[in-house]
Amino acid sequence: MSSEGSGRRQGVFISIEGPDGAGKTTQAHMLKERLENQGYKVFLTREPGGTPIGEEIRNILLNPRFEEMSVACEILLYSAARSQLVKDVLRPYLERGYMVITDRYLDSSLVYQGLAGGEELEMIKNINLWATAGLLPDITFLLDIDAVKGLQRLEGKETSFSQQDRMEQKELEFHRKVQEGFLLLASQEIKRFVVIKGEDEPREVHDQLWSQFQNFLLNKENAS
Ligand code: TYD
């Protein structure tokens, strides 16, 4: 995917992706804390959401009452929330030199609505490149976890089926496609993606992620 529209950025844009139950949120917080301990300015946000408008859109998207929601509607709502996040949060923080971490970004739409949801990938890419003015992560960590294990983890959090959000309630087959879809994207963009096994203990996953991030920073320094 080609990147970057207008605007100067000095910060580093990091996204964390993966199937449901992969442990993204835990890893995003651990990364933030470690970076802050090293003296970096860090901003952490999540999708869908991250702005007042985005959080309202999130409530619609994840509401189990809206079973009838079409995939096209999902694409437009996720990208609408993302567009606001880019404008109000991501770009301003990047321009101020922050390390910006997002718990999910547009790869989630390509996978959940495209590769698993069945909508045309090129269309989703184009809508999202427009919505984000071409802002792509500098590095994307994919926490890979077997679909069954990911769902078991969610169950471990004692969420009964009725308490799960609308996306989590989808069939196992869908979640398998999500896992495969992320791996496919990662294989197509090996420069941006770093795949990490999400099944280990959070501390071990974090150590792997951290060491890969150090390599990334080193390469970035050498390139500039
Ligand atoms: P999230 O809050 O990350 O849930 P979890 O922490 O359980 O992974 O994301 C909510 C759901 O929204 C998740 O099932 C993935 C889905 N999603 C999409 O389908 N498309 C998207 O573009 C995004 C950002 C999320």
C-alpha cells in the first residue's frame, strides 16, 4: 500500500494488530510504559474510538442489537471513526514528535471486513487511504494467535456469549479467516509488519516485541 498524504511528521507511528483475544491491549500498555520509562513522549489510543465521535461510533459498531449491520456499513463506520482519529489525534501527536501507539488501525478493516468479511479489498483500501489521508503506521506488530485459543482467552475473561460484543459473537470460521488474513497481509508487507507469537506469557511477548522495536529504531537511525 502506498502511504502518506500531507503534513510533516516527526514521531513514530506504531500499530498493534491481531485477532480477538491476542493480547493487543496488554501489549500496547506494556510498550507505552517501557517507552515512557526510557524518556519518550508516548500517546496510546484505540480503535474503533479514541475521539468523542469515534467512541459514539464504537457503541454503534459493537452493539449486539445491530445484528443486521451490513459489511459495507461496517467499513464506512470504522473508516469514519478512523478519519476523525487521524485528524484530531494521530497527526497532531505525530507532528509534535510523539511515539503514537494504536490498538488496531486500518489493517483490521482489511482483514475483518475484507479477507474475513468478504468485501472487496481494493475498495476498502481506497476508502481508508482517503479517510486517513494516506497515514500508515511506520511499524505494525501483528500478535498472532490461533483463533480457538484467542476465543478461549476471551471466555477466560468470563464473557458469556450474550456479553460478547457484536464482532466477537461471529462464528469460529470467521475468526479463523481473521487469523489467516492478518498473516497474509503481513506476508505482503514484510517491511512494515513484525509478526509475534501472542500465545506466550505477556512478559515474554513484550520482550520479543521490545527487541524487534529496538531493531526498528536502530535501522531508522541508520537510514536518517
Ligand atoms: P477491539 O476493541 O480491539 O476488541 P478486542 O480488544 O476484543 O480485540 O475491537 C473491537 C472489534 O472490532 C474487534 O472484534 C475487531 C473489530 N474491528 C473491525 O472489524 N474492523 C476494524 O476496522 C476495527 C478497527 C476493528
